[in-house]
Amino acid sequence: MELYLRYLEKFEQEEGEESPVGLLMCAEGNYEQIELLQLDKSGIRVAEYITELPPKEILQNKLHRLIEMERKNVENRLDD
């Protein structure tokens, strides 16, 4: 995907356009590995999808975990 995004950036991007973004859709994600790969610096985003809703408690826990993770990301960016 990195190669494809750089190709688009070099040969297809028109003046005034933002850099292209790639999106990987995963049924399950390992956030530690994703963080180590630093895909955000490459314009590649990773999204997790679900095919059916989990029980309410699991969904709430996941939502709280994601909110906390993003809160830390924002704090880290502010510290840089």
C-alpha cells in the first residue's frame, strides 16, 4: 500500500489536493503492532470492523479503551 500511495502522490495528485490516504479494514486489530509500524506517518489508516454487534458490556469496554487510547495520542502530540 505504501508503494501505491507514493505513486498516487507523485503521478496522480493534482495541485491543491491533500496527500492520498490508504485504509486497511481488519476484522481484528493488534493496536500495539499497528502503533509500532507507525502507519499514520505513511498516510495508512487501520480500521476494525465487526459483522454483528457484541454484547453491550463488551462494546462499552471497547469504546472506553479506544477513547483512552486517543486521549493519550492527543496528549503525546501536544507534548511534541
